[in-house]
Amino acid sequence: MFAKDHIEYEAVDLPDRTELSDAEMLTEAQAFYDKIKRRHTVRDYTDRQVPREVIEECIRAAGTAPSGANHQPWHFVAISDPAFKHRIRLAAEEEERKFYEGGAGDEWLKALEPIGTNDDKPHLDQAPWLIVVFAQRWGHFDDGERFKNYYVPESVGIASGFLLTALHCAGLVTLTHTPNPMRFLNEMLGRPASEKPIMIVAVGHPTEDAKVPKVAKMKKPLDEILTVAE
């Protein structure tokens, strides 16, 4: 994105501009809400395959997210190989067993009860794609010297939101999975120490009898998540 010996500000005209009336803006906002409210976290996947090109385009969309100093501190690894997915499942379940056997603490485990999760993660095998999201804590110039990335958690969080939205808009369902710790993914996927695995996103199509936790449909009303100062 930049070179060590050439970092300076240069402005260009806004390349893309959208002009909508107030009524059109509201229509677009309502249409987007209607679409995004139908996004669900799903654990039950069919064996229907998803073309690689679809995954690539969704990750391309995630890569347009804003980031601290435009460093774009993220990397995505997409996996469809069944044997590779199974290795990830086995390693993730090993960490999950420790989590559910006391590592999480009673309060955390109680909070998870309405979600119905446990240490069994068959979706890591069943979903046709797994996308592992990595946060790049630092980068390197061409000469190998290290430079710092800024607002990394915030930037990667925004990009991950873009990714989930893009996958939903492509007609797919997802599940975000965060075994803790996740360092095994660096070695398994050949990623450097500068990167921290943030989540595994399972991607695919839901089964006919797919279920979601009832509590997952209970979203806070607008007046609980919004304060307006005018």
C-alpha cells in the first residue's frame, strides 16, 4: 500500500458518488434491513458445493473495508479440502473440550446455554468452505523492516462484517467459530507470527431441517441500541 521511502498525502476526486433523495435513501435503508435481518448463524450444512469464484468475490468485498491508516491488516485463508477441514475440526475440538470442561468459567458457560453449543463441531467438516480470518499485527517493508499496523481489531472486525454480509447477499449461510486459543491455525495454515487468527467462518447452504436457537431471533429493539442527539 505504501513504500518506506515514499509516504505522502495525495488527493484524488471522489471516484464513486451516489445521489439519492431523502425518500430514496429511506427506501434503500429499509430494503437493506429487510435483507440483513434474514441473516442467521447456521450449524447444519448440506453437501452442495459453493463455487470458488463466489468465495473469492465475497473476500474481495471484505477487502474494501476501511482500516487504520489504510494498512488493511487482514488475511483470509479459504479451505475446501475435506482432509484439511477435518484436521481443523480435530484441533478446534481439542481446544473446545478444554473450554467446556472448565476453562471458560461457570458464568460464560451459563451464558452459552440458550445457544445450545458444545465441544462437538461437525459443521467444520460439513460446510463446503471454511474461511479463517487473520489479523496482521504488523507488516514489513520490502527491505524486511517491520512497521506497525493501527486499529487492528477494529479494522479486522469491520472487514469480517463485510465478509459475513457479502456471503449472506450471495445466498449463503455462515457460522463464526472462535476456539480459544487458536494459534494452531498459524502452523496448520503456514501463516506468520505477525498474524493472529480471529475466527473460522463456516460457509455453505443450510439443510432442509436446519435449526437455529430461538434466542438468536430475539434482537434488541431500536430504542435500546440507539441514542440520538439532535
